[in-house]
Amino acid sequence: MYVKRQYGFWMTFNWSKWPFILGVIYGAAICLATHFSGINLSLPWGPIGVIGIAVAFYLGFKNNSSYDRTWEARKIWGSIVNNSRAFGAAVMAFVQGSGEEAIKKELIHRHIAWMTALRHQLRLSRPWEHINNRVKGLYAPTVCEDYTNKLEGELRLYLAESEVHFLRNKSNLATQILQIQSTRLQDLRDAGYYEDFRHMEFHTLITSFYADQGKSERIKNFPFPRQYASATIWLTLVFCVFVPFGLLDIMEASDWWILWICPFLSGLITWVFFLMEKIGDYSENPFEGTYNDVPITAISRAIEIDLLEMLGENNIPEPISDKNGFLM
């Protein structure tokens, strides 16, 4: 997530420059062919403009749908924030009995481990995500989190070694951690650390965590329908192919200055349409681990800090800070 006021122009252009460059080259080829061959290659701008309007409406539909996925993901993690704080407060208030401080620490640490496992699972790559297009450069953002080969080490900070070993061969670690947490809460109820009413409150919170996890997995594992995503690319490409021909219809190809302005306008129009398409494309998958994600790492760290402070621990990690304006 970009946290500064706005993307700089050169950052935006560098991120999406190739449609402009190719549009200029393609437009120049068409204009030069018309100018030097004497063959009129122009096409009526009216039908081409109608295609452009249709493509713009379609791009708007795709971008709105992509934004809905991102905003839903943010609302889900907002729910995780609220329910995690409620869980921490319930643990601190409800658990009473011999060794209660160690038990409170165990429960809260296990919850942090659940968030950690869920975050790593959501950052695993899917075939439809941008796994090979993570650009680098002065005016382009970079991925600032290595989310591979780190999970077990992070879980060891908050789970007993026996639990880490139990989870090693499980396919969905976050689900299993909540199951361990639920079983442990039942054991504590049986041991008399709290009564039935408070145990049901704990169970309600566990259910809400499962619900939020399931909603996150739904967005992660079900892509934006590929027929919609693919159609925007091909429709935009079809429109941009005809742009220089339409520009020749409203300009005199015999004038020398047309050789300069026509390719530039062709590249500019191509860039605008493909930029809109790319914005929607990079908003479809809010958990893919790139720079337009919902910042679940920063959100998880904020929850972690809140819960550890509830325990009164001294070794509190620092909040996640942005890197070059990007917060993961």
C-alpha cells in the first residue's frame, strides 16, 4: 500500500511506460507509411471513437470490481484487528486461577502465531498473480517483504516446540492453530479457569477468526474472473491498434508536423487506456505480496504490539514502517 499523498508522475510513467513507447513507435510507422507511400490509410474516427467509449466503460467496470476486492480485504482485516483486541481483553479479564499469567501468555502468543501463519499463507503465489512482474528502479516500487522460508522461525517465537512439530506437515497451519486454541480453551474451562458463559464468548471469537480467515482465503483462492480480466486487455489492444488510423482521418498526412504530433498522440492515448487497465489488473489480488496490497504485515504487527502490551511484556517489536512510501 502506498502511504504518501500521491504517486509521482515519473513513478507512474515508469511503471507503465511500455504502452506509450510502443504506441509512439507503432503510430510513427503508420504515419510514415502514409506520408511516403501516398496511400491513404486513414479510417473514420467516428467508429473508432465508439469503440474507445465502449472500452472505457468496460475498464471502469473492471476497475470498480477490482477495487471492491481490495476494499473487502481491508474490511476483513479490520475485523481481525477488532476481534483480536477483544480476544486479548477477554483473556486478560476472564482467565483466573493458578498459573494464570503463564496461561494468558500462552493463549495470546498462540493467537499471534495464528495471524503469522495466516499472513504467510495469504502471501503464497497463485498462477494468476503477478509473480514475475515485480519491477525495480528509481521511479518504480519494489516488493519489500520476503515472505518465503520464514514461517517456522516466526512460529517458534510464539508456539511450543511440540506445536511447531505438530504443524509441520499440515496443509493449512492457520486452521490447525485455531483448532489447538479451541481445544486448549475447552481444557481451561474443564479446569475451572472460567465458567460456561465466558467460554462461549471465547468460542464466539474463535468462530469469528475462522470466518475472517475463510473470507480472506476466498479472495486469495478465487481469482477475478479471467474472462473479464482477459477481455479488457484484448479490447484495449484492438482499440489502440486503430488509433493512429483514426488520427490520420482528422489530420492532413501531407503536413510535415503530422509526422511528429500523430505518433505522440497515438502513444498518449495508448498509454492512458493501458494505464487504466493496469491499475485494475494490479488491484485484483490484495494479498499477492506486491506494492498495492492490503498491508497485512503492518496490520499484524500492530495487533501483535497491542496484545503484547496487554501482557505487560518488555520485548515489544517496532511497528512496520514504510519503505520508499510503500507499506507491506
